[in-house]
Amino acid sequence: MSTDRLSEDAPEPTAPGPETAPEETATTAAPEAAGREDGTGGDTSGGTGGGTDGGTDGVSEGSAGAGDAAGAGDAAGAGDAAAESVAAAGDVTAAGDAGGPEGAAGGPEAGAGAPAAAGGGRAAEGGGKLSAAALAAAVRAVESGERSADSFFTERSPRSGGAGAAAGARRPQGGVPAPATGTPERGGPAGAPPQAPAVPGQESAPDHTRPAPGGDGGGRPAPAAHTTPHPATTADLAPGLDGVRQVLTAGGAPEALAEKTAETLGERAAEALREDPWQLLSVPGVRPEQADGFARALLGPACGPDDDRRAQALVGWLLEQAALAGHSALEAPALRAALAQRSVPDPDEALQTAIAEGAVLVFQDAVETPGGARPSVGDEDEEQPVRVLLGLDRFAMAEESVADGLARLLNTFEEPADEQPADEEPADAGPTGAGGEPATSSAPEHGGPSEPADGAPEDDTSARDDTSVRDDTSVRDDIPVRAVRQPSATAWEAAAAAAPSPSAAGLIRAAARSGLVAHTGAEAARAEPAALIAAARALGLRACGATHTPDGRARLARHLAEAADPYTGLAAAPAPGAAAEAAVTLSGLLAGREGPGRDADGALALDLLVVLDAPQLDLETAALLVESLTDGARLVLSGDPGVLWSAGPGRLFADVLAARCCPQVASRTPDFGPVGELVSGIGIGELNQVEAPGKEVVIIPARDAGEAVHRTVQLVADSVPRAIGVPAEQTQVVTVGHGGAAGTRALNAALKERLNPGPGRFGGFDPGDRVAYSPAPGRTVTGTVTGADAAGLHLDCAGSPVVVPRERVGPDTVRHGWAVTAHQAAGARWPAVVAVLPGDAAKGLTRSWVYTAFGRAERHLSVVQGVDQALPRAVAEIPAKERTTRLRTLLQLHTAQATADASAG
């Protein structure tokens, strides 16, 4: 690694001096993150804001910091035992915007799970209401293994079972399950859960769905009686959005929140807020102290911290914030401590009420001991200590849908026969235009998709952009429903023998024998899944590869063009131009804008799908994807396990690898060059000096944040173009967060002034501005402003024109993009990258953040850093911010069940 200076006035390497304080600071508090890990939440109005890369933008710039884990009003008690227990169990911590690259500090990795009585690790939901002391004792007994989680509830609940009251039923193993009421169907995301089996000694709770906020039920039912209504809650309401503005104004909230409030709470938003002012907390960007102030203004003396409506709103808010930080569930002690820190007088009672109403689901996972055996189906009677997890049904259903879907692909897969049956004629190649060998297996009885893809809910934004959800044209009557093609084992072996590398050959052989394969490797290893796709298409399979970003799609298309050469001699070689058609973005594939489309039953018209950038796959998108694959299809998850995890909840790729439920192929192809050598060392915990004769890697110290901004502008505008030959438009700045004195906002302001000065006449933007456009949470693409008109802001994103409607132009959708966060940069690469690590980022650095940021560079990497020894310490000692998830446990249980079924058969 070189410390040569690219600029003449760059200082000699020295220890960093005093650091400039970040714009916003925060203290450790409850499991919260004010924004998603990708930094694409919504800034609303007022004040100053910030956010680390792990929790950036999801709250307003006026909400005590846009990405802090706890607002300034939450500092009280941050150092007490309750806060410490939260931090230990998986809370989100940050020190202002620059406090760390991630906002997701997670609890310990989910261990092997004990089978739960009510289905898949979930304890029975609903049931009789215990006293607070009894609930606390029951939770501790379950955590120690003295009791089963089933013992939480012993009689039928007088309340509604809630949306997830019976979400525990799991598909049977060992084949294709028969459809069940409420079971998520292929072609759409997880739907309403099926009825769970009754817990012994307890009547089955009715499968009632809890009314959505603002719906017919007006949100969460208000307590039966309250004191005399405050005058602010008795005036006549204006219709529609005017009524929402009226209530917000009465409560002292800005009218600008009206549209978001109506969108969140529905048609009866105004009435819902009157009945329960704390429902304002469900609006993105609103923090507890703001909701408390709103409730005080509306309720007057009737408002107090002991109001059950406040406690229930906080339970949901804390779990939503945990999800934004990547957790699919939280441990019970962490949630109790967080509620206590928020002045909830009886956290146990609050949790019991939330569970009884079905707003929160209870799960139990066995506590994994070092060297302990994996769970098996016959272990139900053995006493095992478990941890109790609490989560929202939305993420629980997504996680279980992913586990069920992956198990379905494994169980319905049929290994290829040694030879093609002699009496079969070669089949038509289908929409790709490639001929190939016929299928040797047929779809099982219940294998076909049962619902068209356009049945997906319109509000699922995890896999769509601003312009479309999956529309009717994605389900095509001209694509017939057909069994998955299955070339012979001999044909697969011939394809593997023609592979360009041993690692590619190993991947082809693994995909030939399994419906699910995990492939790990860095940038150079992307040629291996490309070889698999080329081989599969040459064998007549409908195959394609899906990437996280358009840049990744372009890189995959180049690899595919090269990979097709060894297979041109095969009789079923793909048609010219097929390489470009076989590379798609995942969002485009699911929305029907890219790829082969869906057949008449709504399943993707694919026999083999390779998902690259698999670590960026969040639970909800993964659930939609897996349900879209027909029985017997092959799915290959490929990615670099060292990069940051998905912006949304879960750690799907890491959990699949940890569960060891499918063949795993580790690439042996190294990344070359000084940058590749540096990043490879970081991946194994070593920050090595590398030889950089062409100044491929340069370290530039910065004494404070102001100097870091100055050096960054100098590098992008002058030094890198002059010394390296990479122009400013091909150089990307990556920093730790949006706020702070060296966050994206400060850096972009300085870079705009130098590179494209202007008045910002189009909503703060001028033609020629580089922008970071987030069409949906978790996805960011860079582009350039080309103009604006009545339709909105016009962008050029990787050669594709995009129009952002006027009402959507804002920091939650479009930001200046000369500088981005590492999460926003994941999945893309640039010829030159300037990584900025100001001194106040030291406490939050992790190996995965450094690996991701440094790995975005192709030819040149400049590191502007003021963290001194915190950088090598993070690389060596802090792999990642952990997340609490259940997928690993669910997959292991599926594997154990399949093993037991095979033994019994």
C-alpha cells in the first residue's frame, strides 16, 4: 500500500490530530435505527439530521438525526443496565452520523432451533393474559430451558388473534405440499398465514386478522374508557387529506406529514390519529418524543406514559426500527429493556398485550453450544435451553416463506439420468431461442404455480421501482407451462469439462445435482456463474443471471459473452445476442421488465436462475423470488460473503451458508492487481501493505473532517484525473454516512461547488449533477440530471432515461451522488474510488464496511482517513455488525426433517 501523495500539498503521514465534532451526535439506546441500512429512508422536515451508513435517511433531517440510533431526547438512562442489556442483545447504536458505517448492531447469530410445538419455532400466539410477573418468569424459564414456549398461554385469548396469530404452520417436507389456506402462493410474496395447530390444553384462537391502521378497525383498538376528551379531539373533521392536516395541526405536527400519514394509516387516518395519537409513530420519520408531544397536545391531561396505546405503539416501532437495522426478530430481554428505557412502566405487560393482540409473534430458538449437534426431528423430548425471540408477522412470514421455498426446490429436484431416454425427441428451446435436450422429469402434482404473478400486493416495494409493479404483461399466455428441462448427466459432465476454470467446472457439476447451490467468491469469481449460465443455455435450459444493480448486469453480460465461446460447438448453442438477454437485474426480472417473463401460471419461465450479489438479497425480495420459481427449477445463490449484508432485514446468504443445507462451491479464483490483493487480505482480517508501482492504492491522512473534505475534492477534481487518468465522472466517493462534517451531504456540497456549480433550480439540482437515485428501499443507482419539466426530474441512469415525478423528488429518492455510502455502492464498481474515513467514524468501523468500500475500486483506490489505528483494528477484530435472524434455524429444521423422512422411507 502506497502513501505516495497524488496532490502536491498533501501532508506527510502523521497521527491524526483533534477531530471535528460531527454535525449530530447520539447515545446508545434501544434497538433502533432511524433509517434503512442502505441509507434510503425518508428525510422529512425540520432541524438537522444525519445517519451512519447503517441507518441513514429513514427519519427526517429534523428528527434528532436522520440516522442516529437514539435521538437527543433518548439519552437519559443510556448507560444504565437496561441499555447495556439491549446493546448486548442486538440493539442499534451510533455516535451521530459518522459514528459508524452501519446502524445494525445485531445480537448473536441465531443458533440451531428446537422444533416448536405450534410450528417452526414459533410459540403459540394469542392466549390467556398472564400477570406481568408471571410473564417475566415464563420468559426466563423458557430462556433457561425449564419450560416450553407453549406454556406462555393456557387459555383462549379474549382479544383478536391478530394478523399473525396462527402463522406457524409449515409445509410438510419430503415432496410438494398440498395447498393450504393462506399459504403463500407462487408468483407473489408471502400472504396471510395459515391456521396454526392448537397448542395442547388450549382452544384454537380464531384466525382473525387485526385491522390495519386507518382501516375499518381504525388501527389498534383504543382502551375502553379514558378521561374526558380534550377539545382538540372533538372538533368536526374535514374530509380526506384536509382532515389529516387538521389533526396534525391540532397536535402541533407539521402539515407536511399529511401525505405520509394518510399513506401509512389509510383512508381513516384522521380518525385513527384522534382515537390513538401514538399511531403517528408508525409514520416514517417520526420519533417517540415527537409522538409523545403530539399526544400531549391532543389528549391534554389524559396523556401519560402509562397509556397502553403508547406502549403498544412503542413495541411496534422498536421492532420496525430493528428491522431497518437488519434484524428479523429481537430477543425478549432486549425489547423489555428498550421499553423500560422509554419509560413504559410495565414492559412485560406491554409485551403480553402485544402478543395477545397478535401484533407481535413469539418464537423459540435453541441456544447453540460450541461443538453441539444440529437439531434433529427426534429431539423434541430432550430438554434444551432456548432463547425467546419476538418479531413482526411481516418478517416472520417472509423468513418462513424463504425457508419453505428453498426446501421445496431441494425436495422437488430430480437428479439427471445417466442418459437421455431414447424414445424422446429434442424439445423446442422455448423463448430463449436455444435448442437443447428434452426434459426427463415432469412437474409433481402440485408443482405448478397456483396464482398469476400479477396477484402480488401493490404495496410490496422490496422488488419494484418507481414506475411499475409487476404488470399484466409479465404473465404471458404465449409462454406455456412446462416441466423443467433436465439434460442427462453425460451432457452436464461434458459441459463441466468445457468450463474455463476448475472452479467453474465445480459449480456446473454442483448445479447439475442439486436444486439449490451456494457459490462464494469475489469479483473475479463472477466469471464462474457466467460459465454456468452459458453451459445451461447451451444444453437447452432456460437460464439467466440476476444482479443487484445495472452496473452488475453490464459486468455479467461481458462475462457471459466470454463464457459462451467454449460452448459454441454444441448443437444446442444459444442464438447470437443471447448473452445480453441472459443478464438481468433482479428488480427488473421480478417486475417483468427484463428476462423471459412468466408463464401462464405466473412462474418465471426459467429452469435455472443464478442470483449474483446474493448478500444484498433481503428477506421480502427473496420470498417473492423463491415463490416465483417452479418446482424442480435450479437456484444458485452467488456472492461475496465479505461484503455488507442487505439493506432490508435478514442475512439470507450468510444464513444459507451457515445452515449448510445445500452444496457449497468456494471459488479459487483470486482478484488480481494491487487493489484486489489489498481487498483479499481485508477479507481474511489482514490490512496488508501492497506494492502499488502505478499508485493503484494511495493512503492520504486527514487531521480532521474539514481536511478530509478538502483532500477528497482535490483528489476527484484534480489529482486522480491528472496522475491516474481517470476522469472525475468515473471516480466515486464512498463515505460512512450521510450526515456529519464528512458525510455525503457535506462532501456532495463541496464536490458540486467544484465540479458543477449552479443554483439548484430543479428542486436543488442542476443539469449535469451526479445523483444517487433510489427507486425502492435497498436499491440505489447513480445517474446524471439531464433536465426537468412538469413531469418531473429527468435522469440518465446507465444510459436509461428515468423520470422522477415532482412529488417524489426529495432526499428519500434522489440525492446528489458524487459521494455515496458503502451500502448504496454495494453491487457496483467504478474505475476509481475515494474512500473517506473521518476520525469520528472510528467506533463504528467493521471489516465488512472496509471490504465493501475498498472493493468498489477497479483500477485505483485512494483512502482519505483520520481513524489511525482504528482501521486495522476493525479489519482484524470486528467482522460485521451481527443481526438476529431465524432463517438458519428454519433451514436446519427443514434439513433435519428431510433426513428423518429419508431414513424412514
